[in-house]
Amino acid sequence: MEKLGKYVYLTVCFVFFIFCNFYLSNELVFNLTNGFKYSNEIITLNYIKNTGAAFSILKDSREILIILSVAALVLILLYVIKHIKSLSMKSIFFIALLSAGIAGNLHERIAFGYVRDFFQLNFVNFPVFNIADIFINIGVIALIIMILIKKTK
């Protein structure tokens, strides 16, 4: 029963994060393409169509990015299936967050041919990014920290 509960938790978290990403992204893009503007010292909302990955890596390589995203999701799923008993609920939460971010960008690449980015940091020279990118970065950073903490114990 414990395994089933973990799979249910993973699924619920994943679906929740996917919904949040799709809903908020659609709202932001709708508003930004209909004249809404926002900017302050920290952030500007600036809608762009990104045909590459982070930092414009693999620009205009939609098929390769789709394959890499699918491969990442499959590898994550295989890891979860193999290690579900030893995964903590916290780990499952961040795996769901990471997976939802990858799936969100994957969906946009398939549906639109690009990823919709809109957050631009004003205090540093950094690429424009989206909600799915935030999910991916938080998920990766949290999982790395958890692995490092576990290794030091």
C-alpha cells in the first residue's frame, strides 16, 4: 500500500503542477499579447517565442529538444519505478515538480513549435524564462541538495 500511496502522491503533484503551469502561462501570454505591460527594477514581463533551450542552446532544434525531453521523462519514470520504496515524499514532490516542468515545455514545443517565455530579470543579464523553467530549476536544485545532504550523513 505504501508504494501505491507514493504513486498516487506523485501523480497528484504532477497533475497539479502541470495545471498551474498551463493555466498561469496561458493567462500571462493572453494578457501580454493583449497590451498588458509590467516592469519594475527586478522583473519585466516580456513575451517571446523561444525555439531553443536555456541560453538559446539548440536554437531551432525542435525535434532534438522533443526527443531529449521525452528521454528525460522516461528516465525519471524508470528511476521512480525502480526506487519508489526508498524515495521520500519530499523527493517525490520535487521529482513531480521537475517532471511537470519538462512536460510543460515539451507540450509547448509539440503544440506551438516553441516555448513561451515571459519572465525577464532586470538586475542581471539572464535569458527570458517561463514557469516550467522555474519548476525544472527548483526541482533540480532541491534534488541535488537532498542528495548531497544524504551523502554527508
